[in-house]
Amino acid sequence: LELKRMSVSREHRGRGLARALCREVLAFARARGYGAVVLSTSAVQVAAQRLYEGQGFRRVGASYPSLLGTLLNFQIFHYRCDLGDGG
């Protein structure tokens, strides 16, 4: 399962909503038999990286989105959370 574009509006940040949404996505994936959840986030999204790592995701790679991204050293980090058997 791929998690794409999760965002919490600025006025609602700091209340644990992103953490709760992430837990819900993981539970949804487990309940439906997915083996893993994958996602990508930019190198500048440090808070997002901490959130995902805190939920059990591990960084599995990095890439550049374009030639300009390469020139600017703007990386996209790829994450994976293995779900096991859900037990």
C-alpha cells in the first residue's frame, strides 16, 4: 500500500493528528492483508521523517525528482514499514 500526500493543516498541527492518521493507515493495511506500506517524503520534511520513523518506517532509499533536483541536491527519501502477519 502506498501512502501519498498526507498533510495536516497548520492550524491543527501539534495535536497528534498526523500520528493518529498514520496509525490508522497501518491498521487499514494490516486488516486488508498488505505486507507493507511505502511512502516518499522530501529531505526538507524533517518532522515528517521523524513521524514516519517513530511509526516503524525505515528509510530504504533516496532519489532526485529531476535534473534540477540533482543540481540543487534536493532529495526524496523513500520509506517502508513492513507489516508482517499483522499478529
